[in-house]
Amino acid sequence: MIFCLASWIFLAVCGGAVGSAILALTQNSLFSHVGDRVVTATWLGILGAAALLLGLSVIVPLSPAVGLSLIVVLHSCCILQQGCATGF
């Protein structure tokens, strides 16, 4: 049970970072509440990672190592972006 909780927390943090970078790229200031922006950023990040994994599955077979490496690469690229840190 603790493994599932840790996995979801890891996915939410990485998805939030990726989604925040996507929102920073689009320069979207439509959200008046911080909670709305957090939920939208998390969903955008998870959907973006899922779309990339779907495209990647055409080229290589997916494994936990491939999925984890994609998440780590996306997360590190989004953390290095300027607007991501000030998105929330």
C-alpha cells in the first residue's frame, strides 16, 4: 500500500512539473484560484507523459525502465525551464 501511495505522489509531482511547464509555455493566466491551476497542471502533465509513452511504444517496447526514464527526462527538462518555478 505504501508503494502505491509513493508511486502516485511521484507521478503527481512529476506531472505537476510537466503541466506547469506546459502552462508557462502557453502563458495562460486564466486561473483565478491556485488549486485550479495545480489540478490542471497535474492533469496536463500526466496526459502529456501518456501521449509521449504512446508514441514511444510504436518505436520501442515499453518497460518500467523506459517509462521511468521518460518521466525523469521530462521532469528534469521542465524543472530547468524558467517559467516553471514561478508557475504556482
